[in-house]
Amino acid sequence: MNGQPPAPAGRVRRAPHVWCGWEAGGRVVRSARRAEGVPASPLVLSVLDRLDDWTTIDDLAAALDLPPTATRGVVDGMLAHDLLDEWVARDVDGGCAPLPTPWEAWAPAARLFHLATRDVAFGRPSADPPSSAADRPSPVLPPQGPFDVPLPAPRVPGALAPALATRRTHRRFASGAIGLGDLATLLGATFGVQAWAAAAEGPLALKTSPSGGARHSLEAWVWARAVDDLPAGLYHYRPDAHALTRLDGRQAPARVTMWLPAQEGYEGAAVVVVLASELARVAWRYRSARAYRVVLIEAGHLAQTFCLVATALGLGPFCTGALADTAIETALGLDADRRPVVYAMGAGIPAAGAWRPHEDRQAPVLTPTPHRVTPDA
Ligand SMILES: Cc1cc2nc3c(=O)[nH]c(=O)nc-3n(C[C@H](O)[C@H](O)[C@H](O)COP(=O)(O)O)c2cc1C
């Protein structure tokens, strides 16, 4: 039960955040839970109009002036597209309504964006015409005024400078395992709770990266592939205990590309870490769709910390936004509505020789700037 009063089974209502709009094929209605819609026929619209609240099929049939069996057929079709919610009988007193997901607070904007960008067909040739080099936007802005104030060269003290100066995305790895100590450092320094702060709401986790409202919704799900003294497999990192919990019964994919589509370069990675957001942790405090933006921003903070720590350890890091969302969530047993994956990163032993971003391409010519961070600065 979720605290709602019991109601007879077999009632339906309009699902929250059903949208109607005009798309290529005509007028379409769709749930914010789904990327695809259905034609917005007059019948579909009148069903939606009449289902502000939980309603029996018989009452709906009477309102529509349709036989109950035909009404049930229409309702079933709409349920299949998540346009309606059904209050079903369960083996608890009076049945139970569908539990709201954290998205309800942020829908439709956040959820539509999230759904529209899930399970993208990475690596397939795009139907769009290729962009022309002549149209390429400049990588920097032109001067925004007549006067420049020249700045002294950056001076980064301590051990941060070498990590900043040498961090690169690695897609070529040497064979061999990374040490368990290095993995522990990588996870602890990036995701581990550094301190608990007493707050009126309860203890707040503080980590090496900032987090909006100290929600720290992003959990690290670890695919150990080649780590000394750690059986290969899937784990959850516990940021409070600084320990890995083995996910018994969960099978790692045969190849990295099953999680990171069309990214063959990461096949030699020793570890892949996927970040999934515990949305409820954020939605509990923030009721605006903007909170989802904050979740994504935080993923970037964590990935940068991860990449810098890996670089400091002499490992080759990477991060990628090209994820097979459903494949990852299914393998890890994550409820896509409550704990969606948002980002992935990993590390391995860098391939010998000079850094080269891609196996099948020449190393680009790098022209250092005078104001770059230098390890000895
Ligand atoms: C949000 C984000 C998403 C990225 N997605 C991918 C990706 O899908 N595949 C990939 O190979 N690299 C990905 N990268 C890495 C970039 O390609 C890389 O950072 C860029 O080429 C600059 O190289 P550098 O990291 O060595 O400075 C991503 C980086 C970021 C920040």
C-alpha cells in the first residue's frame, strides 16, 4: 500500500502528464512515460477527457455510450501505451494504486527529455546531410570588447598540476589488470563519503565533488573486468562503507560495446563504472524539472574527479555519454523509472607509446598554448 485510501479494483484514470501535439503523421497523444505516441482519435480524446479521477469501466462505458466490452478494449489499448493508469486488485486490502515515481514531480519536461534521449541508435549512419567544414562554428568566441587584460600563466600548486596537464581520454589499453588498491582509490576518492554533516533533515554526505543540496543521487555501479584480487563481475560501490557489494546472479555483458555501443576502443578497459541516479533522493527535496538538469551536471563533476584521480594513478581514463540505457539497467537490475543510468566512465592501463585518441587514426598534431597547465608550474 502507498497510503492512498483503498478503492475497488478495476478502476482507471488518465495517467499523469499525457500530451497531445501535432507530429509528422498528424495529431498524436502520448504519455510522458513513453517516447512514442498514438493517433489522437476523437474516441481516445473523449476517454482521456472523462478520466480525471478513478472510474469504473461500466461508468466510463455509460459516459461514452459504448458497450462495456468495447470500452474495455479501448481502455486496454490505451493502458498498453501508458495513457491510463489502472488500480488493480492485489492480495492486500482493497487493492493498490500504482506507486508514483520520482518523475511525477518533474514531468513532463524532465521526463520527456530523458525518454527522448534513451537508447539512441549510436553508430548507425545518420540520415542527416553531413555538416560542411565551412559552416563549422568557431571553437572559441571572438573578442567581446576592444581591450584584453593579459593574465599571468596558470600556476597550479601541488600534485593537481600533472593530473590536469596530462588527463586525456584513452581508448587504447594495454592488457593486464589494475591493482585493487588503485580501484579502491579511484572509487573512494571519487564516490566515497568523506564526512557526514549533521543537518535538520538528517545526515548529509559530503564528497570530493559538489552536489546540489548535497543530495548525491548518483550511485556507482562497477563492472570489474581486470582487477587484481577481485573476481571479474558486477558490483555496487557503497560510498558509506567504502566497500564493493557483489551483485550475485547478475551477469556482466560479453562485450563492452553491449553497454557502450559502437565504442570498440573501450574493450580493453580494466573497469567500467556506470552512474545511475536515485531520483527520489533529489525529487524528495526539489520539485522542479530543473532538478534533473542538476543530476546531469553532477555526473560531469564526478566523471572529472574520476578522470583526474585515474590520471594521477597512471591509469588511462575515459567517460562516455553513449550508453545502451536499457541493456545496462536490465543487466544491473535497475528500475529505469527510479534509478536510470545517466553516464559511464572507466579506466585501464594505457597502451604503450604516445597518447593517441583512436586506434584506427593517426595521433593529431597537438600545438600547446603558452598558458597551458604544466606539471612543473
Ligand atoms: C559528456 C561527454 C560525453 C562523451 N561521450 C563520448 C562518447 O560517447 N564516446 C567517446 O569515445 N568519447 C566520449 N567523450 C570523450 C570526448 O570525446 C573527449 O573528451 C574529447 O574528444 C576531448 O578529448 P580529451 O578528453 O582527451 O580532452 C565524451 C566526453 C564527455 C564530456
